[in-house]
Amino acid sequence: MSETKLATLAISWYDDNARDLPWRVPGVGAWPILISEAMLQQTPVARVLPVWRQWVDRWPEPAGLAAETPGEAIRMWGRLGYPRRALRLHECATALLTRHGGRVPEDLDELLALPGIGSYTARAVAAFAYGQRHPVVDTNVRRLVARAVAGEPDAGPATRPADLVATAELLPPEPAVAARASAAFMELGALICTARSPRCGGCPLAGSCSWFGAGRPAVPTGPTRRPQRYAGTDRQVRGLLLAVLRDSSGPVPTQRLDLVWSDEVQRSRALAGLVQDGLVELVGDACVLAGEGRAG
């Protein structure tokens, strides 16, 4: 079976089984797709959906977000996690306004040149918003290709140039069909060809999957690393501090932040980290979200 036949099988499955997600609606636009890709990194779809809708409703075009302070982007990010992504989206919106007249460019090199837009996101936007033929390779796709083509149980911890080449070889020549194949590969990896409990019996690629045909050697049966602890960590303290600032319409005295966490050393360290990351600014004896110390 030819490798592009894998794409045909994946697309057929995708057409019948893909999740109904709003950023997949035809004509949704490149900017909402870009927002979705930024939010979905390391974050489940269920958590992204309500925040994505709020962002798209409020800022349907990059110019709207660029006109706000970075702090407002952080505020709207809510508890989605990894709030520096909100800063990067604000920087991206500003660059889109100044460099491209408020429009998300189609050219891959121009997408890659935008602040906060990495290799994966640039290719995802080019493929899913503009129907271009690019390998869109995330963790799920790397795992799917490693199993189906190379017969390996997994593809390693990071995307390599070889992963892009291997995925590109699976894409049909027609750009629009290739873009749909990329979406299908991602969905199969997310729903069927999962890391720990792959549902090979329901996979449309099982008949031509090298790994399945070899008897699924060395199938992962447990976590490769212990889950990261959250309670009591600096990350939790940072989240608590940000929550107070998000809920405030003005500067928050540091004395009020002192009530958030009893450990002064850890609290000070977490706050210093927020300032260093550009999420928070110190204004005298108070704190504000980024950019809000200069607002008004």
C-alpha cells in the first residue's frame, strides 16, 4: 500500500468521526485558527473551548487585541494555564497590525517571522486556514507516523527535521487534500493512536500499520515520568497571584497579595518570576498586569 494511501484512509475516517470544533468550521478565518492553535498547546480541548469563544467574540480581528494592553490579554486568558501564551498572542496581534495591515499572512516564512509563532503553529495556520501543503507535526502526529510507517512504539520527546520529512511524504500532492490529511492525522493521534491505550481495533490504518502488524512491540503500558506536582509549587502561587490581579480593575497593593500565600519567601519568588516573565509590573507599592501601569 502506498504511503499516500494512509492519507486517504485517514481522511475517510476523519470525515465520519472528527470532533465538531468551532475553529474547524469552513470560513472561520486565519486569526481564530491561530488563536486556537496557541491555546491548544499543552491544554485539553474542553478547557480551550470557552476561552477561545470569549477571545474570538471580543477580538475577531488582530487589530482589536493589539489596541488593548497586554494585561487585558492576560485577564481574558483566565485560568487556561501558561499565561505567557497570552502575551505572545498580544505581541503577534501587534506585529500583524504593523507588518501586515491586521491580516494573518499566507506565506509560511512570514508566519514564522511573527513573534510567538513557532514551526508547528506556522504550519498549522498555513494548512488549516489557507489549505496549503505543509507537514503539521505535533506529538500525536509524530506518534502516529512512527507507528504506522517506522513500526516504532513512539517517536521520542521532541520534533526533529526527520519527523517533518516523514510526515510530508504521507501527504497527497493536492494542497487542500494534504491539509485535510494533516487534520486527520492529528485527530487520529489524539483519539485513536493514543500513547498509553491505543484503540487499534478502531483504527482505519491498522491494516497497513507497521507497528500493529508487528504485534505492537514494546507498547507503553504506564507513564514514562511521574506527573508534575501542582499543589504547593511556585506555579500554584503564581496562579493565585495572577488571579487577584486579573480580578482587579486597578493596582493591587502588595499587602493584599501577602494574603494570598503565607510563605513569604515562596510568595516573593513567585511574584518576582511573574515580573521577570513580563506578566506583572510593579508600580510603587502595588502590582498591575502587564501594560496597565501605563494605561490611562
